[in-house]
Amino acid sequence: MSTVNEQPDGHSENTYVIDSTESSIEMARLMRQDLLLTQGMGGLFPEQTDLSNVHDILDIACGPGGWVMETAYAHSDIEVTGVDISEKMINYARAQANVQHLDNAHFQVMNAFKPLDFPDASFDLINTRLIVAFMLPEIWPRFLKECMRVLRPGGIMRCTDAEWGLGNGAAFEKYSGLITQALHRAGQSFSPNGMHLGLIPVMSRLFQDAGYQQIGRMAHMIDFSHGTELNEGFYHDLSSVFKQIQPFMVKYNVITPAEVEILYQQALADMLAEDFCGCWILLTVWGNKPA
């Protein structure tokens, strides 16, 4: 999802790190990434064993709607709504849901930085995944409070986010680290020094501070080393991300335009090596709105 940070002076700044969020290439990548993450995590709701009381689900920053459609297909008795700021993403998601005859999948254009355009107590479960790509640290507290508003009493808020760029290739780790440093310079990191994204260590505290109860956590290690089932999928996903994010890296002066393409090619070569090892660490945190 792309979104806009509205400053006090009225200036709007796009906080999504990939400029081409409206492109067909990025839509296709996000659809593939949704499948990779669900597979790597072991399912749509690996931590939720009982969805019998869940009738309405909201997915915030749904992009082209991959997770929404997967969930709507797997749970035909649940109404699933996805929201995203990108009208092109939402139009694509609606068309795909129509082709797949998913009458319980719904999509709306909405900005996650603003109050959600839903009445109080509209949903039983709210989902987010990898919103570290745009969410600002100072927005998190009011975002979680707003999600609580549209949850029904006892409803579940669940967020899945990641630390990434872990691998044994020097260029791969350097490239990933420069992206993380650029995010830090852009003010989109919880890390005090830009050495990591810094979100997953503080997620539980953010939930506690927002007033959620019965907070739970489940970690996932997604291995995309050479020879693993997810290696090829993650290679294509990351090669696309690494390419599209180059203007963001250059904008925040972590690398020069001349250097970035050379390092990019070296990082790709690392991922293709037979001895390459790489992984993402994902953490899902969930909590209940007080009954």
C-alpha cells in the first residue's frame, strides 16, 4: 500500500518506499508476495485456531487484494473487506474478485493515516501485513486506537511485520542494510541507528499502550536459501523490490546513482549462488478489544 503523510503545513509526502505503486509490475509482485508470505507462515491464520465468532474481517493496506481473496475463498461464510489508498490497486482487486466469483470479498479506497470510514464496532478481526513499508512510528499509536474503534467488543487486531535482509552474501546484506538506513533517514524506522527496521521488538508494547488485552505473539522464520521451496519466489520478489527502491535509496543519500546499479547486480548474484542462505523473521502480534 502507498499512503500519504500530511504535514501540519499542508504538505503531503508519499511514505511508500517504492515510487511505482500504481504500476502493473508492482501489483503483480504484491500478489505473488502475498502467496509467499502465507505459505511461509503456514497459513492465513496460523495463530487463530477458532474463527467461529469472526463474521467480518478488515484488511488494511490490502494492495491488490491477495490476502483478502485468499481469505474470502477459504472462508466463504466470512465477509472480508480490503482497503488501500491506491484506486488502481482497488480497481484491480475488485476485478479479480469478480472473475473468481468471490461475492464475500469487498474493496474500498481509504487512507490508513486518516480516520477509517466505517462505523464503530464494524469488524470482528482486523489484519495488517508488512505495513512497515509506509507506516510512520508517530502514527502507530493513533492508528491502533482507530482500529480499536471499528472493532467489536472482544474483536481481534493482528499485525504481521518483519525484519529482513538476513543472509550470507556480502552484497545482499549491504544492499538490504542501505535500504534500512534510507528508511531510518526518512523517519520510517523504530531503530535508534538505522541498523534494523526496529518494529517487531516494539509491537507488543504498541498494542499494550493502545489498550488491547490478551496480547499474543507468534514468530515465523521464512527460509529462502538456495535449494529451499521459497528460494525462486523470493529471488523474483526481492530482485523487483531492490530495483524499484533505488530512487528511494538515492534520494536519502545512502548510495550514489552510479554505485546503486553495480551493488544491485552483485546482490542478485549473491542470491543466485549455490551457497546462498537468506531468511526473513516475521512476528505476528494480536490483541483483543476489551469486551
